[in-house]
Amino acid sequence: MCRAFLEIRNERKESDAYRNAGEPRRSTESIILEEEVTVMKLSRLFVILIFMAVPLTALATEPEVRKAKTVDELAAMYDVSSCKQCHAKIFEEWEKSIHSRSLIGTGRTVGGVQGAIKNWISFKHSGVKEAKDMTVSHWSTTCFKCHLPQIEDATDAVAAQIAEAYMKNDRATLAKVNINCLVCHNKMAVINQWRDGKPEKDAVYGAKDGTHSDKVYKNRRKSATMTASVMCGQCHQGPLIDRPVTTQCSTLYGSYFNAYLPAGGDKTCQECHMKEVDGHSMFSFRDRNYNDPAMVKRALDVEVDVKKGYKSIELPKLPPSAKVVVKITNNAGHRIPDG
Amino acid sequence: MTAKTKDGKEVFKSEKIYMLHAGDSRNEGDQMVYGPANKLSFLEENTFQPLQTKMETYDVKFPENTKSLDVNVELRFQYGPEVGTIGKDSWVFYKTTREVSIK
């Protein structure tokens, strides 16, 4: 860049010399002044050219990413209705799951997020004075890191729209977007992106490589991540303490990693919560929740031993008593309770 | 865990909450909080750990002239500090009643 600038400056000097040959001689100062003005003009031109060139170069290497401007647009970007045509059973399982209503949850999520928004409004440094001030950045570093990771593909207008939907308890809007097929089988399916790159835009990730009979997602890609606990750990982890505001909903993966595995556990999240039960419903919807005897039996053993009552002969004033021993064994791959 | 006489009078009660007791993120003393956006420090961890057995023992005293007691043990999962509504925000994981008597 500097070299090109100097060459043009020298060339300009030479042409000035020709142009000035038949003209009355001007003072050295005036020539220098004119030359400096010319150089300044040229340098300004270069700056403009350089600034124009940089974005053009960037556009050439990274395609423009379209961002959703409304919740409906975001829902359309993550439309999974075509998945149902071939994967009806899995789709129905997913519809029963809490993933399919990730902004609402059991209902408690709505209250929790409303409380969080109120908190942030009250926080001096949050940048949030009212719900509509919520931005993608606010959401993606807190609740929606897990409840709606695709918020990254939306504008701040969507962030505000969802925040206002929460405050109005507008569940119809909140139900439009969720953790669906594309979130797990595309967006979140590649963990080691420095090695493996970002998820391919036209691929669904799963057990095999190959083609996929869909107009948009034409390819299948094998991803070991999909069957590993770390897949679930992307969200069911915690505490999240590296954020501008702390968020601690779940500590499951930490418990799995630091307690279950060292204690000899060898199952993955998917084995207990998908493979051995009802697949993509993940045993987590309200009707199949903590009141499911089969799930509770798998997770906890409770033994109650009521010892025989006894009384003291030598100390007759001591009241008779009975010893009750309760043993509770956690067979799950994580602490109980947790979220 | 409770123990009751045959006529329903409660003579023993012990209740314990198992959870990851979290403190306020603003570290204001010994305040325990529930909200995910507030939790940070930890005050107590007494959850059921994976592949571990937790044992609780209770010494139930018989009231005078009482020969028999019903011992009730209930393990309940609940969202909040209150029991709430069973099946909605509170679930019974285990429940048993055993009789214990003295001669």
C-alpha cells in the first residue's frame, strides 16, 4: 500500500514537470504546497478505496448471513415440518418433549424468565430499562444459550419481541420457536469446530454419512457428537459463571462428569434418557415427568428398615424407642435433584 | 418422616431438604436463593449423588403408655419450599407406612 502510494506520488511529480515546462515559473513554496494538496487528495482517495475494498473482500470470503427480523421469520428459518413426513414417530416423540416448548417448559420457565427480565431491568449495568431493550446479546449469553440457541440467527427486534411476549405471558408467540430437529441435528451437532468446521448448511447430522431426501437438507453427515454425553452437556451443564450475569439452571453435566463417571458409571445421557425409554420425548414432558413410577424406580432405590421397638430395663425412665433407617441410592447419572 | 399413634396423633416429625443450596450472586451474607439468575455461591450440597447411598437414621421415642406407632416415610420431589399440589409442582417418589410396637 505504501509503495503504491509513493509510486503515484513520483509519477505525479514527473507529469507536473512536463505540464509546467511552458508556463511561467512559480515559486518553490507554491509548487510544494500544490503538491502536498494533491498528495492529500490522493491519500484520501486511497483511504476510501481501501475502506471500500475491505468489506468487498469480506463478502467474497464469507457469505452474508440472513437474520430473522420477526419471531415468525425465525420459526420459518428453523421450520421442521418436513421432517415429520419421513420421521413421524420421532417427530411425535419430540412433540411430547419439553424441548418442543423450550421457551415455556413446564410453565415454570415462563415465570423464571420473567423474573430474570425483571432482575435485569433492575440491574444498573444491564442496559435493559424495559423488556423491549433486550437484545440478542442479552439472550444468547443467558437463557437462550440453551432455551433458544438459534437466537444468534435473529436481529435484536426478535430478541425484543420475545422479551415482550414473556412479559405479556403470550405463550402463543413463545411456542413458535423451540429446540427442534435442526437445532440438535445441525446447529449444535458439531462441537470441535476448529477441527471439523461449522455445521454444513445443507446437512443433518446423525449416525451415518450419505444423502438425505430433503430439498434443503440434502446430505447426511455422521457426527460422533450426537451419541456422546457432551452433546447434551452443551446445555445441561452449569453453573455458567463466565457471563456478564450469572445463570445457573442446571449442573447435570458437571455432576455426570465429576461424580457419576468417577463412581464407575459408564452410560451416556442418551442411553438413559432416549435409548432405554421413549426416544426423542426424553422422558421429560409433564405427563411423563417425576410422577412416572418407572422412571423414579430406575433413578432411586429407597429402603426403609423399621427396627424393632425396645425399652431399657436398667433405665426405666428412658422412654422406649424404635430405630428407623432409610437408605436412598441414586442410580442416575447425575445428582438428584437437578435440572 | 413422621410417627403417629394409632389414633392419628403425630409424636415424631423429621423433615430434610436435599438440594444444592445456592447463595446469592451478590454474596450478601448467608442468603439462600432459588432463581437461576441469582444463584452463584454454594452454601450446602446434600443432594443424592450418583451411584451413592445416603443413609438417614431416626430414633423414635414412644410416648408414655403407647405400645404401637405407625412410621410414615415419604420421599417427595417438589419445586419450591412448599409442598404445593401433588402431581403439579410436587411429586411423591416413595411412600411407605410401617408399624412398630413394643411389648
